[in-house]
Amino acid sequence: MKKLYFLFLLALTGAGIPAAFAQIDLSSLRDASSLTPRDLRCEYLVNPKGIDEPHPRLSWTFKATDTSASGQKQTAYRITVASSQKLLGSKPDVWDSQWVNSNQMQQIEYKGKALQSDRSYYWQVTVKDEQGKISSKSIPASWTTGLLSPKDWTARWIGTDQIFDPSKPDCNITDPWLRKTFSLTAKPTKATLFLASVGYHELYVNGKKISEDVLSPAVSDHTKRARYIAYDIAAQLRPGKNVIAIWLGTSWSIFGPYIDKDKPNTPIVIAQAAIYNGSKPVLTIKTDHTWKTHLSPNKLLGKWDFGHMGGELYDASQEIDNWNTTACNEQGWNQAITYNPKLKLSAQMVEPNRLFEEIKPLSISEKRADGSYRVDMGVNFAGFTQVKLKGNPGDKIEFLYSERQQEDMTFNLHSAYIIGKSGTGTFRNRFNYSSGRWITIRGLKYKPAPDDIKGWMVRTNFENAATFQCADELQNWIYDRVKWTYQNLSLGGYVVDCPQRERLGYGGDAHATCETGMFNYKVGAFYTKWMEDWRDNQGTESVVGNLYDPKFARQAVQSGRILNNGIVPHSAPTYMGGGGPAWGGIVVTLPWYIYQHEGDKRVLEKNFELVKGWLSFLDLNTKDNLLQRYGGSWDFLGDWLWPNATAEGMNNNKPETVCLNNSYRVFNLLTAAKIARTIGRNTEAEAWEKQAETYKAAIHSKFYNAADQSYADGSMANLAAALLAGVPPANLRDDVMKRLEKEILVNKKGHIHVGITGGAILFKLLRNLGRDDLIYSMTSQTTYPGWGYMKANDATTIWEMWEKDLPGHSLLHSSYLYPGAWYIDGMAGIRQDPQSPGFQKFIVRLPLLTAAQMPWAKATYDSPAGLIKTSWQRKDGQVAVQVTVPPNCRATLELSEKEATNLSYEAKKVKKVGSKEGYVTFELEPGNHILKTSAAK
């Protein structure tokens, strides 16, 4: 070996390669670790800025050094954290975990020195592989801290003296500018501005906009909290005179449920930055009464309320040159007003909103009879539009947005631009967004060119995690449109029901969307933030009405009364809207789903009291072991928006509604018991399990129809809810399941016949049971009701209702997104292992479909534990399966007994384990696997 090394070194140096770079011991290549850590994350985020978690969790995945090899495993890890990159490489001064013998690579809690405010922390991980070989160090990652204690804040909330007047037809507030000038003797080495606002904001330093984020910050309950964002502004500061400028947008500052006696109904901001020269701060910039303010050219159109989200008016005649630079003349600017709202300041630990998918017009009409032009953007989307304009000074150009080809405007969404003295200008959204496919332009004296108009979807900047394709083009269309719709609803750190009419974070709708989100996107931070919103909202009832009416607000039923009895409103962080037990019950279901996907125990612990409070509220409304209708007329909804629901009447107290809500309550109890068991709260678990058994018996006694093995009205929703909750006694469960099959395949001729909550329950049940055949039947129909009917009617997004043209309903909605999870865990077969949250162990099971129904499918899922791939094909009686198992993971492949016969595979990488419930199981090591069989028919 030494001779070979000498000859190799001689060859390198003879080729002109310096000896210093030629010192390569060939044995090091042979002895390299099988693993390289990558994709380092802190609290789900990549290099997050300004976090306020004192014990952040750290996670990583792996790249295999040799992608053709198999069996790569982590047997130990070592995390190092330092206050600088230099120290990280030599002497980590904040934390050295030392070697920890463990295969854990997710949610590892930082246990180093106490974190300090406004500091940078750098970290790396090194691991030992299955042979004990030490890997190379990961590429360094980092996080920075925000202001960790309320005492760190010395800034004041500031704004203007404009106060919202709800009696006006449009918002009377003009979006304000605020600015502060100051001088520096040298260019700073570090400067992070922490900024929270009620209402959206943009930040500028010396004329430059900081960050590409839009519609910041994430939406929060502004009776309780404001989330701050950390902006690195050091690069934009310079010696001499500087200016920090903030543009505020009215938006959520006037939202009715956020009215509070200590907070003005106007946009306000608080900001603070310590400016460093070397290791010490030389100046602190903070918002206070010395800041200057001026009205901007921009204002909200509408009232930021149901059906009146409106748009924006930009008056270019009111522009002020250099308003955000040091050249601005501050004469005529007013002193800012200070305010004292009682809001908790916390870090925004979720990705910001960004622009995605530039959209260009599909067509532009000729001038219509009324002088307007109609622009078809080709797709329904929620986001920004930009239009280049020219005309005479003072000309007002209007933009009307519509989801429907036959209507110029839907849901009162409209914006306008007044041309300034230059005669040219560009309208572009800033603090509001539109939603629709068509734009009607009024007031323009010429036909706009296609290049004059652009659009962008706006959404939270989480990463895509999945791809899917199969042999059925309708299924591919549904998958694609479900994902597009989900993205268009994911604005501001929660999922809105619809982006045009309400923008509310309904809990009932979340059942229809959350697992679709988790199987297709990296949304750990997104849903963790949303759970914080639900905790903030607990104790206050939902709002259906006008909170600007003093005779109604906080006094009548469903007026946002603060009851502090465990009640949860039907939406968060937005309070408003109707719902029922399945809306508030998301506070139980969602943490459990996050835990299953991410392996995150902390989300269970943080939300446990929320769960307890909610279940105790339901106890207050229980009689004879059955949940009774409670609250107002919009507080006890069951299923919602099933086919023909509007005609039949949805908001009722019929037995089917009471039955479904009681079954869902049992599902809540059983899920809560699992949460309690997982975190060691066995006393609560036992109590909830006992309650569940008692309530099951009461539901069965009250609602079971022995004549046809159904519950209540025999609907799909009630059959599915009873089965998911385990209501039927063991000896009847198979009969009730057969009754559900009959309801789908015979009574409804293969069509779906449920709504939002009923559909989410139905798909959850069928996915759990592996009944892909029933889901495929419902998703493959091309006539009403179904997704294929939407496609046949030129839909580009998923609708609110199964019907297309019922008035008042949206065509971009959260209602029916539940198939999105099934394409990954059903059709592609990438399933959670219930015993191993976080996907370090997972199951692959081919769908229960014939080759004629589905000859092939393939998918990738970038799980929290690494990239999983599956591809399968059924053809001519043969089955071929390809599976990629990420390093440090294991998969269990489940094949039917027929498909497992005469199976060929690489024995050293695949181990036959046994049989279970009609499936033969195989354990797959990390690596790439191909398995083939000729026994399938």
C-alpha cells in the first residue's frame, strides 16, 4: 500500500499538482464514512433569523457517500455550536454534545449555554456510521436569536392619528410612511432590526427595500400577540447620514375581532436595532415619538371584512421623491404618535410570504361596449398583479377581479391607480392581494399589451416535498390542482378557507387540508405557528357579526365573548365564522398529525393544556353521555357543503348532525388519549379512553339502524365518522363497513357524497384501512359530483362546493383537498409507520387497485428523515416495485400474498419478515431496491 501511495503521489506532483494538495492516503478513500450529514435545520427552518426559542431543536438528513451501496446507518452523533464560524472549526465555545450513541437525527434539543439576545450561533454535526467510521463535518449552519426577554425591548409602538371609521364605504386610512434619520461614524459590523407591526409593513434602509418578502408579518391574533421579524440591515448602512423608513399597510389593523381598548384601529409598528462597531453596540435605533410620518400614495379599498377585502388605490399624484432616502425634505412631515397596546412580542418562526409562479395573460379582449378590456390570466390564483399604464395625469384606471367568466367582479375585489404628472406608471399590489382568473380594466384608453400585465401567486415560503405521477391523467390533474389550490390558500402562516371572501383559518377546513400539506410540503414550522394561534384564541367564542357595533360586540351569542371555559373559536388566528365540534377539535387532531409526520413531541406538550381545555368545554355540553347542541345558530355544524347541501339546508339540528358531532367527539377523545400516552400523562389518557367507550355505547344505542347497518341518516359522513371513532361493536364493524361500501358504489354509483368535514373523515378512514379502491372510485368519476366534474367544467382550482355556479360561493377553496395526501400514502404507497413517527421507519404498500384501474404510479417524498422514492408497475400479470430508502431509515414493504409469490430481490438488502393481515412483509435497508414478481393477476 505504501508503494502504491508513493507512485500515486509521484504521478500527481509530476503532473504539476503541488505536493501539499497531493497528500491523499488511498486508505482514507477506502475507509470513508458511508454518510454525509446535510439539510441542517433549526426549528424546521434553514438558518433562521431572530428566533426566540431558548432550547431550539436541531435536525438533519443524510447523503450516502456511495449511492450504489446500502445499509447506511447513524450510530452516534456529535453536535458543536459556536459563537463564530472560526471557533466552530477549532474550539466550539457554546455547546459540544460530545458523542451521543443514538440513531436520532430529528428534533434534538439544544442543551448548551443559555442563549443571549441578538446573537449569531453556528453549528455543525458529525456522525458515526454503521461501522463506527466518523463522517466529515456537515456544512456549517446557523441561527440567530431575537430579543429573548420583554425587558430587551425599549422601543415604543408608533403610528399616526388616523383612526378607522367603519361607517365609511371604504377605508378612510391612508397607508402611512414613517422614517428616522441618524448618523454613524463608521460602517457597522453588525445591525439587526427587529420589527413587529399590526398591519403589513415594508422596510427600507437608505432607499433600498430590505428582503423580498411580501405581506409581512405573518397573521397573528392582535388582541394577544405581535410577531417580529429580524432584518439584517448592516450592509445598507454607511458612515454619515442614514435613514430607516417603514411603509405600513392598513390590512389586519382594522380587522373587527382584533379590536382592543388598548390598541388603536390603525396600523402601528415597533422596531429596534442595536448597531455594532466591533463587538460592542455604538447606537440603538428604536421607534419612538421622534420618528416622522407622512401619508403615502397607497390606501386600502374595502374594509378588510367578509366580502369586503377590496384591494388597493395608488394615487401617483401623491408621490414624494426620495421619501425613503436621506435626500428627503422632512418639512411637512408630522411627529409619530406613540401607543401602548398590551401585545406579547414574539419571533415570527415561520417562513415569510413570497411571490411564486409568474403568470402571464392567456388572452386580452378587444375594447368592449363599455370601453373596458377583459384579461384572461389562464388560471385562478391569489396573489399580486402588475400592470404598466400610461394616460393623462389624473386618469383613474380600475381593475376588477373575477373568478367567473360571466362576471366582471366577484366578492368586491378591485383596485385602482391614479396616473401622476409623468403620464406613466405601474400598478402593483403592496398590502393587499387579489384572487381570480379574469381582470377587467376600466379607464384605459388603449388595449394593453400582454407584456404589460403580470401576476404572481403569493404564499408562505415553505418548500415543496413531493412529486407524483400515474397512468391516469384525471388523477394527475386532481393532484396538480389540489396542490395549486393548497398553495394559493397558504398565506400568512395558516391556511385560509378562501382568499377572496373571508381569509379565515377555519379548523373544520384544516381537516381537509393538513395531511395534504404535510405529505406534499415542508410545513413543520407552518403548522407549529398555527397551533400557537389556536392557543392564543382559546377562551373566546367565535364571531358571526359586526364587532364595530358596540351593542353587539363581546355581549351577544357569537359576538366574541371572552368565556375562559376551554372554548375554541371556529377559526384561528381570525376568530370569525361558523363551525362546530370538528372545527374546534382541530386543536386535538393537528398536533397529533404533526407528531406523526415530524416526530415532534414538543408540539404535543405545548398544546396539551389547549387539548384539555377543549375537551372540558365539550364536557360542559354533555347530557346522557351525548354531546348536545351548544352556542348560537352557527356553532354546531356537522358535515358542510355535501352535494346539494344548499338546497337541503346545512345549519340544522337534525339527528344526523348530532350523530356526526358525537362520533367526531369520540375521535377527538381517542386522539387526545394517544397524545397523553405519548407524553406520559396516563391519568388523563385513562379518563379519556373511559369516556370514549361510554360515549360510543350511547351513540350506538341512540343512532344505530339495525335494519340496514347504518347510523342516523345512513350518509357516507355518518358511516365514516362512526367507523373512524370505533362506534360499532366489534361484531358489527364489518357489516357497517360493507354498508359504507354499498353507499359509495351502489347508492351513489361510485360518486362521493360528503362535504368538508365528512369528506376529511371519510378519506382518513379509507386511507387508514387501505381502501384505495373506494377512493379511486370517487376520484375517477367525471360527472357530478366530483373532481372530474370540476375538470370537465374548466376548473383550474378546487371549488368551495361540488356545484359550480351557486351564487356567493368561491372557486378557490379549502373544501375538497383531502385526496392530496392519498396520492402519496395511498397511490404511491408511502405510508407512516404508526410505531415510528417522523419516517425513520415507514411502510410501503401498493394500492388496492387492479392493473386495469392503475397500471403504474411513482412518487418522491422528501420526508423529515430524507428522500423516499417509490415506483411500481403492474403489467401482464407481473409486478415490479422500486423503492429508495434514505440513509439511517428502514422501510417495511407490504405485498399481497399473491404478489409476494416468486418474488425476486437482492437478499442481502431485503429481509422477509412474515405475514400480517393478508400481506407478506419485507424489511428494506437504506438504499435502492428493485423487487419483481410474476405471480400477480
